[in-house]
Amino acid sequence: MHPRHAVILVALLAMPVAFADLEPGFVSLFDSQTLKGWTGSQYQIEDGVLVCPERGGGLMLTEKEYADFILRFEVKLSPGGNNGVAIRTPKGGHPSSAGMEIQILDDSAPQYANLQPYQFHGSVYGVVPAKRGALKPPGEWNTEEILAKGSQIRVTLNDQVIVDADLSQITDEKTLKAHPGIRQTTGYLGFIGHTNRIEFRNLCIKELLPDNAPPEGFTALFNGTDLTGWKGLVANPPERAKMTPEQLAAAQEQADQRMREHWSVQDGALVFDGKGDSLCTGKDYGDFELLVDWKILPAGDSGIYLRGSPQVQIWQNPVGSGGLYNNQKNPSQPLVVADNPVEQWNTFAIRMIGEQVWVWLNDKLVVDNVALENYWERDKPIYPTGQIELQNHGNTLWFKNVYVKELPKE
């Protein structure tokens, strides 16, 4: 998966979470205090939790329509609880047919002993059965993610993929007649209550956008067509600081020529031929969030320099990518291995505030609030500002969907 991105979520709902714990690219769908952004009034708010009450609920939809997205939420079922997530549904008609319904159900309850496979929790109701065994007992919180990308629908429950389907492969006429909504490409999101108490919290979404189209709140560093906004690498920060303006300008001219010889744009991606130097932003940044997709070949080795200093690591290595490789005193390795196989796209979401860095790789937190050390001058803290660099180690690299959001100083 190499998802596109949307605006950063500043605070998830129910349980207050530190700003830096949240992954860039998501926005909240529920502010924990009101039903702003929703239509339908039978749901309630209790202690920051969205509740479908017993003998209540019904259909509640977002005011906004969504096409491709990643939806995340936590859900707690009551015994025998029954609900559903409406996706890509039009207003009017039942979501399970006019759109799609992702089943929410305590399918272990005695009254559901004779369910069809496509009625289990997480199923695309009436169409695609979900794997069982990941749902927690009633009264416990479950973490769920729904990805809708074109005809692909993937449901992950408590870190287990229980549905991964290509709806374009469904050709059964009876199924298509009963559920024409599986061909919907856009529509509203919502919940389908069935007079059972169901609780929801931490509800957020990331819209998946076309390549190189900046999400709300971000600026595209790469326009998808040329090297506008980028420059070649001139020495390192301490050496650049010693140059006169005239010396720096002359060195930059030579570096830019070298950049154009070895960096190019192919099929909407930045491509490095393995023979030049790092590609650098034309602007310096202080505190920021960076979103970038990258791809390497076997034995690939690269990285992202933050404020001109190495680096958020990219490589084919059992340790995994995303770590702050050049740290000596602070952690240098990622918390988990989250890389996709080589020659497949990966996505970084990087946040830097002061000296502290957070990194998500393919939606998994791999660096959590770690200080990036100053590689060039070990006796000094990291520079307060500097350029962002796409680093190389002599092999072919690809980058796209490079977006930045500057953060105000606290």
C-alpha cells in the first residue's frame, strides 16, 4: 500500500492523546462533544464517546462524501450488539444495498448461531465474508480500520486483516442485483444502528488522493512533472556556513547542474540514477510534518535528512527502515519492521518538533519522540532550521507524494 494523504489530525476524540502520538494524514470525524459534521440525531454522546443507544440509533451519516479513504475507529459491542458502517452510500436507500455496509455484530451471540458467512463481523454485508477470531468479547474495545481504494476493500480488526477483496471481481448477477452499491465510487459514511447499544471512539479518516496532489494543510514539494523547488547538494551545514555568498552561489550552480544530470521525473515520480548527490529542498524548515512515498530496489540504501542532518533511514535490512540511523546516544533503530517488499511503494509520515522526531512507516509508528542528534557537530543540538534532503547511496531510488506542513513554534 502507498496511500495518499490528508490533513493532520490535531486531537482524536474520546481519550485525550498527546499531539505527537497521532499519525499525520488523518482528520477527526467526531470532536467528542458534538455531532458536528453528521446528520441524524438518534446517537448520543457520553463522556466523549459516541453511543448508539439501546432502542435508538438508526442511520447517521457524514455531511461530507468520501471516495477513497482509510477509516479508523474503536468500537465496543454489547452482548448481541448489531450495527454497521455505511461506506460510499448515497442519501436514500439502505446502505447495505445502495452503498456498502461493513458489518458490526457480536456474531458469537446465541441468536446468531445460523448466520451466513457474509454476516460475520467485518464482512461486506451480503457480499464478502470476513474471517473470524479477531473480535473481542462484548464489553471490550476493538480497533478497526477500513480501507476503500477503488474496488479494493480491506478490513483490519485488532491488527488482523479479516477482509481483503477486489469488488471488481464480483460478477455474480444475483449478488450485483441485490447489492448494486458495491460499484459506488463515492458517497457518505455512517453508522447503521439496530436498537442495540454500541459505543464508538477515536474516529478518524485519511482521504486517499491522486498522486502529487497535496492534502489540505500541506504544500507539495514535488509537482509531479519537473524539479521545480529543488536544488543540488552543496557540502554540509558547517561547511556551507563558512562560505561567502559568492562562493555559495557558485557552488550551488555546479550542484544544480549535477542534480539535473542524475535526478529526473518519470511517470510522476522523482527518480535518481545512482550516480549523483542528494536532492535538497530550496527552502529551509524548522518544525514540520513531512509525507513522502518511496521505493527502492534490492540492497537499496537511502534516507531522509531532516534540517540537513542524517537521517531517517531507508534500506533493505532486517532491522527495518525509519530509524534515526546516525544517533549514538538516543535510539537509532525502528520500533518495528514495517517495510513493504522491495520494489513496492512505502509511505513515511515524519513529524519534527524541536529536536524530537516521530516517524510512521506504512501507518505503523516506528520512531516515537526521539531526539535527532547533530551528526555534523556532535557537541551541538540539531540545527533549528535546515533543508530537507532525499539522500542516496549509489542505487536507483523513487520518491513521490512529497508534502510538507510547517508547524508554528510552541
